[in-house]
Amino acid sequence: MMKARTTPESSVDKTESGYLLKIPAGDSSAYRFSQIDDYFGLSRRHFPHHSLSLGLRARVSNSSLPGTWGFGLWNDPFGMSLGFGGRRWQLPDLPNAAWFFGASRENHLSFSDKPAQGFLTQSFRSPKFHPLLIPTGLVFPFSRKATRKLISKVIAEDSSALSVEPTQWHSYRLEWSPKRVVWYVDDVQVFESPVSPNPPLGLVIWIDNQFAAFPPNGKIGFGVLENPEPAWLEIADLKMT
């Protein structure tokens, strides 16, 4: 069951054939997001999908939106809960994801030399536990380049830039199976990867004003961005099999 989550003044509106996700204009002092997903309130081990064919039509308000937006599958790796408010105890995890991902120039969501900005097809596969997690945590405060190198040995990733105008309606399809992920735009295959994320995963569709950067120079950064104008992502004809 899909659930909506938003920050103040953001919204998820139902349309005749889908959803319109909106965030307001604002400066870089506050995080703004609008999201629908099918895993809220579940522990990661109970996320609903072990394989999936996802199809929808989508368009976005601007091809150069500050922040990120997209649709696909992930394990909500950065989600953390201490058990308050009725939520389950949950610590951050390594990423497992397969999605269509829009990332502004401030982002660099790659631990190797894969495409990391613009409109992408992207996947990550991580183990449930790896011994390098411990030294990675110890190294981070002293050498960010060393941390990035260690992470790249643990997390497999793949991505490809899309030559699509995202402000126009297009049909998108993602087929995720245990051995591969295949992406389609307007019924044409645009990318295929053997980097298939480890299940279980949840469906996520979102737009926000945040960035995350793991660039080759080691200057790892996180934060939120000014978006001078309201931003939106519209989807229609959502299908999952």
C-alpha cells in the first residue's frame, strides 16, 4: 500500500491517473521533500519486494532541479530510527537500490568513476555485513579518500546517463531480478546491468532539495540546496508486477 510523506508546505496530490509530488520554493536552511513509498513503518527485512517489474509515465518541472528526484527501489539505507513515536529501532545500512535517478550538479552519488550527475539509470548492491565496515568507520574522520576507496571495495555499483528530456512525458520501466536489472524508456531498452541489489527492497518515488557527494577528490559532503522556484514530479499509470 502506497503512503505519502512530506515536509511542511510540500504535498502529494492524487491526479486522475497518478500522483503529483510538490515541494515549495525555499532557501538552503531547510530540507523539503515529497515522497510516496510502500515500506513506511516496516523493518528492512520486511520490505515487500524480492523482484519486480515497475512501469510508469513521468515528467518533472525542470531538467535542472536543485536536489534529487526519481523512482525505483531501495532499502532506505540512510533511514534511522531510535524507536520513538512508535517507529521500529533501525540503524543506517549499506545501499541496495535500482532506480531512475535525477541528481543536480552538487550531487555525486558514486563511489567509483560511474556517472553521478544528471538523469541516470543506477543500481547499487551491498552485502548485509562486511568486515571493511569497521575500518571504514574508523578511517572516515582522518582520510576521506581512504574511506571512499574502502567503500568502493564493498559496494558494487553501475549507472548510465540518460539522453531524455525529463520535463516531457515519457514511459519508464525497470525490471529487477536476482541476476540483473534492465531499464526501458518509451519501450526501448536503454541500459542493462548485472549489479542487481540484494532484496528485500521498497518502492520509492520522491523529489527533494538535498545533495550527497562522494567525489574522487575526497571532499565528501551532504546538505540541502536553495530551490528558487517550486518543484514538482508527476507520475501516471503506475504498474507493478
